[in-house]
Amino acid sequence: MRKMTYSEAIREGMRRRMKEDPNIIILGEDVGEFGGCFGVTGDLIKTFGPERVRDTPISEGAIVGCAVGAAATGLRPIAELMFNDFMTVGMDQLVNQAAKMRYMFGGKITLPMVVRMPTGAGTRAAAQHSQSLEAWLTHVPGLKVVYPSTPKDAYGLMLSSIDDDNPVMYMEHKVLYAMSGEVDENMEPIPLGVADVKREGEDLTIIATGRMVHEALNAASKLSQDGIEVEVIDPRTLYPLDNKTIFNSIEKTNKVIIVTEETKRGSYAGEIAAIIAEECFDNLDAPVARVCSLDSPIPFSPVLEDYVVPNFQDIINAVKKML
């Protein structure tokens, strides 16, 4: 076991696969000598050279389009976007090309590409660099969406994302980059579509994603002092979604709150709530609740940003209200 930060775990997952497969390349803005906008690609250019770790122009459309073409013709590209907000510039390439090509070609080609997307608020980066746009991606058939919350999950899910023959959108919460944890560098890949029960409990289920997993665990720890035992589930992959683990937990607790950093309107939290209502309704003793960011652009002001984005106290309030 080795102690790594979340960002180091992502890098080491890429390094491990790049050593094994010369067809894996990295491309994006400043991913080479600079080491990536958030330092995630680090020294990979020194190990693999500029042919495999390529700096690109400032054009997300070109970055994603290049990844699509490379994947369709035999390489396994990992494209980095500086912020998930900028995927909007490459949405045609993602939605109309990457997500559709394998289907439209009758499976005669594969699209083994990973798009890394730093996401979320908390770095005081204001409205255009702090969004959580996972609902846009999960809406599109043909895209897989991964969202790790710990260094171990980041490492294991990166391995699986690179191995997958379909486009994988790999979301990384910026606030988690410095978080440390134990990682087994020889671990098996974590399969896509397998959730993780981060904390067991009997009284209520919390389904949380990304940074909100840690807010939920913090809330659960404080609630335990009041005799309330909350189960915390991290889906780890938003699509494919592990319905079985979620349903099993709800059968035990009969209550569920979904916590994400997205704005509530049109959120993927709403999709999870709908799935539970359609398939697990008889096990519910209360309506499904959501704790999400307010329906507002993320403010630059630290005080206002903290007001807009949910935290452990908002989760505690929602739990006590439901109970």
C-alpha cells in the first residue's frame, strides 16, 4: 500500500496503463512540461515523451475531436479538459460523434477514449469554472460517466476507464485533488457500475457523489452522536449506475436522501430519485429528498459560494427533517 493524493492516484493509474500499452496517449492544454492545469499529469512527459503526452491548442473542440479520431483509428487517448465547464465547447464532438459512432457503425469500430474533467466548486473560481455538469453527460446514450471520491477509487476507476472500449467521461472534483489515502498499486481495476457503501447504517440511506460523499460522511458522523445511524453510498460511476446496491440499502433503511453538488433543477439526483420511485417505491416510508446546490450560477464571493453549495449541515438538517 502506498499513500497517494487523489491527483497522484489518477496520474499513477494513467502511468501504469501507459507502461503496458504504447497506444495510450494523453492530450490537452498544458499537460506536458507544465504538468497539467492542476498538476495531475505531472512528470508523465519525462517518462513517455512529447509524442505520447501532447500539448494542444486552446480548443476543446479540437481536443475532443482529436481524441475521437484517434480512438476510432486504433489509439486509446486520454483527453484532459482544464474544467468540465469547457466541455460545452466540445459537445458536438462528444454528443454527436463519440457517443454515436460505435452504434452507427454497427460495432465495427470501438471508441476507447477517456475525457478527464476537473469539476465542482470550492476553489473560488466563479461561475464559468465551478459547475457540476454531470447530468448533461449522463443524459447521452453512448457515454459512460465516472466520478471517484477517494484516491483508491480514482486509481481503480482510471484503470477501468482506460480499458473500456467506449467513451468514458472521467470527472474529478478539484477540491479532492489534495486528499490523501492508501492505494494498492497492484490492485485490480474497479469495475464500472459497482457502487461502494462508504458507511453502513440502519436509519436512512444517503446517496452522494464526488466531494459530497465526504460531506455526507461528516454529517453521518455527527448524526451518530445523536443515535442516528446513516448509510452512505457512493455510486462511483453515474452511468452505468449500480441500482442493486442502492435498492438493497433502501430495503434496509426505507428512507433515502440524494446529495449532489449540481443545481437541483434537471440534476442527475432527480434521475436517481425517479429510478427509486419507479422501482423501489414500496420500500419507501417517506418521499425521496434531494440536497443539491441552489439554482444559481456559482458566485465568486466565498461567502456566497458557500451559501449556494450544500454542506454537511444541510445534510444533517435534511436527515432530521425526514426522520
